[in-house]
Amino acid sequence: MEVLKDRLTRSMMEYFGQDERLIQHALRVTRYAEDSLRYEESADGDGVIAAAILHDIGIPEAERKHGSSAAEYQELEGPPIARELMRQEGLPERMIEEVCQIIAHHHTPGVVDTVNFEVVYRADVKVNLEDKALLA
Ligand SMILES: [Fe+2]
């Protein structure tokens, strides 16, 4: 799990390039998701970690193509990019598809009904709420 995490983290950081804000957000969401894994025995650690690291990978492309990082565009643009990055790391296709499903709905709860989705979704909400509180 550690090797996978390191490799996907490096891919994510390379893809986001200079965007420290997106990198830090992904790292924080991953940390919270990892914390939850200790209590969610039925979650699949690798899938959760991969989805947490890559969940916002569609933001730069959404901004480029649609001029907006609105949820629907992130959810549309994220999966193909995540799929490519995970294939480069040789992850199994089944896992790639599951992670892509999470990314495709990460702002739309209630569609993907899995523990893995819940863990990633809650971690993202937690970080977003903390950021909002800092701004308020
Ligand atoms: Fe996020």
C-alpha cells in the first residue's frame, strides 16, 4: 500500500505541477481517508488511497476546457486522466474502474454506494469545511 501511495502521490504532484493548493488539498484528503481506514474494516485501503490522491485530478482540465472547475466538469474530466495515471502505474483494471467511479461522483453522494466512496467523500468534505472555516 505504501509503494502505491508514493507512486500515485508523485504522479499527482507532477500532474498538478506548480499548483501547490491542489497538491496540499489532495495530501490532506488522503491523510483523513487513511485515518478513517483504521475504523472501516470493510474498506479497501488501496482503492481508497488511490481515489483520495486523484479525486480532484480533473480540475485543471475542467478549467482549461470549460473555464470552470464546477463539480460536473471535474467529475467529467477527472476519470480519463486518473485512468491514464493509474494505468501507467500498472494498477489492476478492476481497481482503476472503481476509483474512476468514485472520482466521477465525488461531489454527488448517493450514486456510488460503497464504503470506499463514503471514506473518500467524507475526507474531502472535512477538508473543504476546514478551509471554509479558515476563510470565514
Ligand atoms: Fe477535493
